[in-house]
Amino acid sequence: MQLTPQQEDRAAGVLLGQAIGDALGVPYEFAAPPSGEPGMVGGGLGGFAPGEWSDDTQMAACIARVSTGGRDLTSASALDEIATAFEDWYAGRPADVGNQTRAVLTGAKQRAGTPAERLRAASAAFTARTAHAAGNGALMRTGIVGLTRLHDPAATAAAARAIAELTHPDPLAVETCILWAEAVRVAVLEGRFDLAAGVRLLAPERRDDWLARIEGATGAEPKVFSPNGFTVPAMLCAWAAITSTEDASGSPEHVQRAFTAAVHAGNDTDTVAAIAGALLGARYGVTGLPARWRRSVHGWPGLRGANLLAMALTTARRDNDESRWPSAAQMDYRGDFGSSVAMAVPHPFDEGVLLGTWQDFRHVDQLGVDAVVSLCRVGTDDLQAGVVAPENHVRVWLIDSDDPKANQHLDFVLDDTADVVRRLRAEGKRVLLHCVAAQQRTPSVAVRYATKLGVDATVAARAITSGLPSVRGFGLVWSTALGGSPARTISSTNNGRPE
């Protein structure tokens, strides 16, 4: 199906949202919660680096590497590939593995058959010999499954079931995966939270129980659902963290409140926050996830946020065309007017920020910068290796369009991007802020950044327009940066007077 720009944004946020929640929860797993907002400080049970995700996102990445391009995850070949990916991951001795997952993957080594058959046999044996076989290890990795068949709820549920049963065949574990995958699917397509939407996909005799559980958790205190290593309280805790912190504004600032609530619930914090993060990403998209967290997340197998975005979006599109963003190695902007002009103009209120174009980005090694904020789409190999550390290249989802539907959180993105530029400068970095031709996005963020420094927006706009000849000086992105309506403009041809 053809996705709208907003739906693509939301689909792209699923794995990234999960990874952010995971990395925020890691330091506090089975430990005292933070006094305020959680931080990506690392540590935890696996001795993780700051911003590093744990087994929750590692296992989701195993699924995502198979789901890209639209694979049918219920097929025998896809399930074998996922099972093999799980086994290869486990063979690499991950720092933290759930007890049930460890038992199943260990037991599978002793069994015959295809990879999926061996895992299913081992998981069935584990379930038969213990009363505690509905752990949260399948639920924590299921967010990506919600993207595999966006047009088909039944197919989404079938995939959620098939993948859950590789390690967690208990009916409750399977049902939570179906419910969460469907909630992700609905959030991506419709931009709303609805955990009850998936109840219709369960057996009729199971529906009333689940409706009652969901109703009881909606708006509840998340701490009620602790301990949460079991799949039901884990899901309800994540749902409570989301719904108890939501307000009527629809602002993506909700993301930060929800993550804080998920971590403050305690116990299995990385898993609960990862579960919540997949749904938060599906609702608010990449554009609702703060850049300070997006730039920091990383983890096995050598991935960063941009990789997770690509895997999620190509799964949702069912298209892994390597000539198309986000899979393309290089973007071609040669046909865009002004893209071949190098500028690298110092920001009028902070000479440590250079305002530039695609041409400047392509020759970033000549600019003496150690951080880049890209406001246009970049290819996987566009940035010269070794010039800027990966965590200091911030990619921003910002579309140059006057259609209000093109950017679902435009003001938030402008503000958040200005904040991350300020954060980079506070770290002592010299920053290149660029888009394609420095006509709209670069000057708009430059204006918003100036306001963070205490400069009046109109004064900033005049100075930026004077120093950057490419500025268009009108349009929705520009006017939003100035805090006005689309009719408010500052032109480079009228000495900066509002038109």
C-alpha cells in the first residue's frame, strides 16, 4: 500500500522508539529508578555503554533483518531465517538474555529439524515443564511485526503468533504479541493509540478478559503492574505508562513523559520501556523522538538509529530498493537548484555553527567541523568515513513543503533540532547545519537556534537572510520557525521587512 508522508514517519519510528526506550531503561533494570527523567547512562545488568540497547532491541533487529522488503513472516523460509538469527545472536554470547529465551535457545541445540522446528520443539518442552512460561521475551521484540502487513490485520496477527511461538508458545504470550502488533499497525496508519483494536483478532472466548484488563490499565499508575517479567503485566505496564501521561494536545512531548513513567514503574525497566517505545514511535514517528536520544542509541549488530529507521521503513513499504532512500548509498541532488553551491556561512550569532548546503556536506572534511546536522535525506555512504563520529551526525526528518500534512510535528522538530545544535555546541563541537540548498530548512533551524540564544526571531531572520543569499524567506517551515503563520515572511530582497 502507498503510505502518506505522516504514515512513513510513524512507521520509521517503531524500531527507533523501541531502541530509545530500551536504552533509557537499561541503567535501571531491577534497580532504583532515577529521581527525574531517565538518562542513557549505560550500565545495567549487561554493563552496556551509554545509549546501547539490550536484548529487547537486539532480538527485534533479528526479525527486522528478515522483514525488510515485505517478506511473509509466516512462511517456513522466513521463520527459519528468524530462528537462525536468534541462534546466531545467542551464540555470540550477548550480555543479557531473558531466562526463558536462554532456556529455549539452549534446548534447541539438542534437537533435530529445521531451525524453526528446533526452536518450537524446545519452547514447547519448556512450556510443558514449567508454570512460568509466559515471560515477556516475545512481546519485547514484536513491535516490528506490526509493520509487516499494514493493510491486513489478520496477516499481522498470524505473523505475531508465528514468531512468538518460536520461543514463547504460551497462549498469554501469543495474545499479548497479537494485541501489541495490532496496536502498532493502527498507530502507524491512523495516528492514534488503541490497544483494544486487536481484541477482535483473538478467540471469542478470550475477548472479554482482555477488554477488562485493558480497561483496567488505561490511565492507571504503571507501578501497579510490577513485577513485570510476565508478559501480561509487562504489556499493561507499558500501556499504563503511555495512557497515564497522555494529554489532549497531541504533542510529542508525551513521548518523554511516557518513557519516564515506564522507567519509574521499576523492575524490568528496559523491556517495559522498549515495549512502550515501539508504540510511541508508531504514534508519533521519528519526528516525535527527541534528537538527543536518536543520536545516542546504538547496539548489536553494529547498528545505529539510522539503520533501525531504514529497516522499519523498508518493512512497512515492503520495498528494499537500494536506489531509494533510506537504503540508497548516495543521494543525488544534482538536479536541485543551489545544491552544487558551497556556502558554509557562519551563523550570525554563533560562529561555531556553519550554515551550508549539500555541497558543503559532501566536502565536510574541508570545513573543520566535528558535528553535522543534516536536514535533508542522506545516503548510507554520503558522509565521508572518519570525519565525524557517528553520534555527532544527527539526521533530521524535515520535509521542505508548504503542505501542513508533510511534517506532522513541524514546530517540535524545529525546536528539538535547535536544541540538539545547542547541545553539540555545549559539548565543544563545531557544527555544520545543512540541507540541500540552504533555502528553507537550514535558515529556518538557524532562526530557531538563534532564539535559543536569546535573539528575537525577527532580528535573527534579518541577520540570517542578510548573510545567507540563498534564503527563500517565505513558506510554512520558515514562518513556523519565526513563530508566525505562513503569510509571515522575511524577504532577502526587501531588507528583511515583513511582507
